[in-house]
Amino acid sequence: MDVMTDELGIRRGHALRAAVEQGLVGEAEPVVGLLDVTGIERSATALHAAFATPGVAVTHTFAVKAASLVPVLGLLGECGLGAEVASPGELALARAAGIPAERTVLDSPAKTVAELREALALGIAVNADNPQELTRIDALVAAAPAGSPVAPPVGLRVNPQVGGGTIGAMSTATATSKFGVALRDPGAEEWVLRAYAERPWLNRLHTHTGSQGVPLDLMAAGVRAAYDLAERINAAAGRQQVDTLDIGGGLPVNFRSDDVTPSFADYARVLRAEIPGLFDGRYGIVTEFGRSLLAKNGTVLARVEYAKSAGGRPIAVTHAGAQVATRTVFVPEAWPIRVLALDGKGREKGGEPVVQDVAGPCCFAGDLVAQGRALPLLDEGDYVALLDTGAYYFSNHFAYNSLPRPAVHAYTAGADGSVTFAPVRTAQSQDELVAESGGGLPALRRG
Ligand SMILES: *Cc1c(COP(=O)(O)O)cnc(C)c1O
């Protein structure tokens, strides 16, 4: 373990104790999300450092779906990052966080004409997913008033079809992926070359090979395919028509320990070795990392409501289940997470490990965040910490059993162990929950 990851664990330990001590979590609010401000800043710094290259304009955007929380986007914006958005809602969050248009990229596979019009009017970069979308953009470009400002960057997303990783649902570069123009399909590359030749304003190329479970060499192969294609487009155009390559995100996260492996530096090293031309100054680079920036900087902290036993198996019934750890509960083999057993004061528990289940509050039998896990035996009033949950967990709530979205707090830990919290999101109230569920609307009447 290096010093940085060690510090991450130390800050987290202080924050878990302080969250209990300061009453952020307890009987009234039995589950909360915690985010490490220092950790997020360090992740952003590591990303900038890994890709920084003299003479190359690099724009790092954050994939908003990984932590759709305005104060987090604001912090990342302060760290010099932009936003990759994939819906009108995500665009609204990025704008609310003050992310400038020139650092925003719109990537959804299902953009409506209205969304495209808005993005172009705002000056946001758009990556078209398919030929039909490009035709819609053609019409919007043609309809732009004469003398209107230069069109924002527009790119085309290609699927290099280099294959999948260990998690099918996260693999976007399979032969039949729903994303982008399938580059190896018959006639596809010819079509792409023609599409660029016919549209002098088409100046970016986008690919995103996948997320968790995709190895570095496969990610690099996807970027390589996009780079090679850009070179062919530019050769045909006789100019640097594609001036920016958007290489997507997808750096996998290590969910087994606090170590950051692979790191942004590891990935950048592979890219520099495999695709030196990407860094020689002819192309701007856009990245769209999500999970790798936030995962290790977040923790779900939940109270153990009851400790019981069934069929000889101890079971801790906690307040963190499928509503916050949806993927882990439904696809546990692909999304295992580490669980820390904490005592009633938020301190790590000692004691002999006992094989037990850590269950959530949802009313279905599979609502388990850890099954048959050896941990110090959990008891009523203890806490559990679900580690590496800063990305995709508490920002993508699953409203099963009308369980409220928990509060999220950001922490800054001083060297002396003192911890300061700042609110990131308040817990959803009962009134909000009822209103969201049609509570203000008239009751349905019988036929
Ligand atoms: C989800 C997504 C990302 C971010 O993926 P991570 O695995 O969180 O880094 C980036 N780009 C696109 C197009 C995506 O869909």
C-alpha cells in the first residue's frame, strides 16, 4: 500500500467515526453517503498529471452519471474538469454546477431533435451516435441563421468492435453493441469517410470502449482504431479535419483493496506507447472518466438494525441494500464490494471473522450486499461501511419499497483527526417521496 492509499483509508476512518459522533447517521437517518473531498481533488490531479503533454489541448470531462450531484460537479469543475452528459437532466445538473459549455460533451444514444438544438445553441460539443442523428444535425446546421457563430464541435461516435470485457453490460465495443457506428460492419468505414467528406464542420471522433471489466489493452485498442480512422479521414480531406479525439472513459476500478490499480498514469502510459501520434500535438484529446475518479472516494455508511440467524447463518439486517447498491445486489458476481464491520461508534470492529450475510432493508430475499462474508460478527446498533461506492452507488437511487434517497455529505479530515462535513444532498423527505409518487394528484375514480 502506498502513502496515498493509506491516507485515503485514514481519512475514511476518521470520517466514519465523525459521522456517527456528529449524528449524521443514526436511528433517524440510518443510511448516508460520504464523499472524500481531498480524495476527489487528488483523483483529479492524478488525471491531469497523467495526460498533460506540452502542446496538446486535453479536456477532461466527468461522466455525470457516475455521481449526478451538483456540488460534486462543482468541485470537479473547480479542479478543471468538465462534464460528459447523456440526458437533458444531466445537462441541467452540469449547468447548475457552472460547468462551462466548452467543457461539456453530450453523448446520449437517444438524443431528440430538441436536445440537439439546445446543445448546439449552447455551444456544447455533440457526439452523434448514428447516421440518423447526423442527418438531424445536418438540418439544424442548415437552419442556423446566416452569420451565426461558428458551430460547436460535432463528432461521430464509432464502435471499434474490439470486443468485450468481463462484464457484458459494461462492454460497449462488442460486435452488436447499441452504441455508435459499428466500424467493422460491411461498408461502415466507407460511409464514415463519406460522412466526413460531405461535412467540413464534422471535426471530432468519439469512442468509448467500455467501463468496469475492460482491460487496458482492449481500451487502448479501441482508441487506436479511432485514431487510425481519424488519420484516414484527415488524409482524405487533405487537412486536419478531425482535430480532436474523444477517447471516452472506462478505466476500471479495483474493488478489492484501497490500492488504485490501474491508475490514470498506467493507462496514459499504455496509450502513449501504443498510439504515440495521439500525443504529438496534432489532436486535442477529450476524456470522459466517471467511476475511476469517484469510486474510491465514497462510502455508504449504514446502521445494523437487527442481527439474526437463519439455518445457522448469521444475518445482519442493515439499512443499505438494493436502493443504494443496486448493481451489487442484483449482479453480485460482477459488482462485489468490500464491507467494513463497525461498532456503534463507527470504529472498525475487531474479533474473529464469522461467515455472515449483510442484508439490506428491501422486501425481497436477494437484498444482500455481501453473502457468506467473513467479518467480525455484526450486532444490533453496529454500522457497516460499503467501500468504493463513490461512483454510481448513492447517486443512482433505486426507489424500491419507497425507500428515500439518503443524504450525502462531503468530508474533509484534518491531520489531527478532526472532520468537517459539508452537505452534498439532503435526504429525501417523506413529503417529497409522497409528492414524487403522485401524492398531490387527485385519486383515480372508479370507471
Ligand atoms: C458511462 C460512460 C462513461 C464513463 O464510464 P466510466 O466507466 O464511469 O469511466 C464515459 N463515456 C460514455 C460515453 C459513457 O457512456
